[in-house]
Amino acid sequence: MTDEMMSLRTLLEKSSDADLLREMVGFAAQRLMELEVESLTGAAHRERSPERINHRNGYRDRMWETRAGAVELRIPKLRKSSYFPAFLEPRRMAEKALAAVVQEAYVQGVSTRSVDELVKAMGMTGISKSQVSRLCTEIDDKIAAFLNRPLEGDWPYLWLDATYLKVRATGRIVSVAVIVAVAVNSDGRREVLGIAIGASEAETFWTEFLRSLARRGLRGVKLVISDAHEGLKAAVAKVLHASWQRCRVHFMRNVLAHAGKQGRRVVAAFIATAFAQEDAEMARLQWRQVADQLRPKVAKLAALMDQAEADVLAFMSFPKDHRPKIHSTNPLERLNGEIKRRTDVVGIFPNEDAVTRLVGAILLEQNDEWAVQRARYMTLETIAPLSEDPIFKLPAVAA
């Protein structure tokens, strides 16, 4: 008797009538995934075969909502590529949003040649405006619910970053800034908080966006991490009353441009000694020593260090375990990369609603992925002292 038959018999013997259907669905889904992965790897699980073309790399857990109830799945992972079961979501939210944006651009006659070719390749040439409108409404309602949901608890760290996209407006093609906000909550987990679209990154734009987050419940922010922007810095102080961390990576790129090709590696090593200090005070002392050493030969570089000291070293005042993740906007790089990859397909968006639809869907999927990860982005032990909510304060250890 095969292992699958034995597992099925055990399932039938142990399950109650109420749980039987859900367990059967889970069993069938799991077996279907195993068969799909076998075909992708060229061999069965743990089988040695010369025909093997890929290897497994563990599992990731995901809850699947079905009519029979919530089913817990263990989705296999692959080393050389990604795997997502076709039956789980025949068309994922981001894929639906991309199709909707492409179709909208096509039916409104504002699409580019690449979009027209994509429409033909996807067999969507027979669509009507009413069909596209229904599809857009279905997606927009879900995205709006996600982007406008209440924010509960404290959010000690907030990352902000901007991506520029092209949109058609009043017969012209304009560039708009798409701001993405991601934060870590008092449970140590990352969430996407929202997006904003504007013609520029002026202080008024940043202020209104942060106020909109505050109205939804954003509180307890200790540090905001972003690229250098005076308007944003002023808005953070005005609305959130939080410290601001200038992205260390972007600062280093800017400052090293004044070091010359021959001196960049040495200067970068000198400045890095400040980041390696144990606390904020030692970091500031080391920073000033480095600036003074560089001043005679590269005065402009030293002046930039003088001006940026407080902003670039802000992260040093926070827990050491958090510093690798809060000194720059790098934690958003992968997310921004996915946004660019998907939006490049469209090229020029028909309107701002289409931008919100596609970017919002990408962010919703990423948020769901973060939600099901087993490991927290930051541990409870290290994040709890930053929370203003007494529920999350850890009790003191008795002497």
C-alpha cells in the first residue's frame, strides 16, 4: 500500500464528519502540489535521479480559505526558481490589476505599442469598456479597503520611499511621485501602511500624506527612514514628532562623489568606522574625527559630513539589533524593484487610479506574504521597549 493511501486511510479514520471535507481538500491540495513540484524538479522528493533539474528548498506555510473552511497548506519551495500552485489563486491580485490597467489603457486608446502587443498576446482584443469597468471596480474596492484600513497599536519604525511613474493627464504625459510607506509594528512585523500619488514631493504633499496615516491610527513612531528631502524632514517633525534617519546608503553615494576615484575606497572605510561604534556618543566623536582628518584634502566632503552628522547617525540611538535594518531604505529595495518590474510593462498609465490599482495590488500581495512569515522582522524582546502601549511592555526579570 502506498504512503498516500495509508495517509488517506488514517485521515478517514480520525476525522469527524464536520472536519472531513476540509481535511480531504487539504490532503488533495497537498498531493497536487507535490506532483506539480515533482514535474518541475524532474524527480520525486529525495529521489536520486540523473534527470533531476532542480532541488527543493523547504516549505512555506499559507492559510487557504475555501468553502470547506480554512486549510493550512505547506507550499514547497525550490532552490533555482519560485513555485506557486496554480490551483491556489488562478490569477493573483497583482496579475488581475495588471490585466485591468492594460485593458483600460487599450480601450481608452491611450496605450503604447508595447501594451497593444500585450493585449493581442493575451487575447484581450474583444473586450469592451463596460467589461473593463466592472473588472476595475472589483479590484479597486479590495485595494481601497486595504489602503484605508485602520492602523492599530504602535509603529516604532517607518520607511518612506518614492518611485516615479508616467501618467496621462489632460492630454499630456506627466511624471508623478508614488510614495510607499512601510512600518514595523509593536509585534515586530512589517506591514505596508499606504501609498500617495502627487506631482511633486513638496512639504505640503508629505504633510498631508503623514496626516492621512495619523488619521487612520498611526502612532508611536520613533524613527522615520527615507532619502534626503527637506520637505519630508519638516513634515516628519510637524506631524509625527519623530527622529529622522537619512538613508546611509544614499548619503555615502553622494559624499563619495567628492572623494575622487582613487580615494573612494579609503574614505568609505574611514567613515564606516563611525558606524561600527557601540553607541551614539562614540559614533559622533568618531564621525567628527574622520571629518577633521579629511578636511585638509577634501574640504567639501568634510563640510557635507558636518551638515549630515545628526541625520546619518540618528539610527545609532536605537537598539543595536535593529541598526542593520534601520540605517537605510534598503529594506524597501526588493519591493520597489517589483513595483518597477510590473509598472514597466504598462509604461504610461491612463490615469492615477490605474497607478493606485496596480501598485496597490503589488503592495497587498507583499503585505500578505509578510503576514504569513514565521519569523518576525524584529524580535519581541528588542521591539517591546520602544512601544508606548503598556500591553507590549515586557515584565522586568526578578533579581
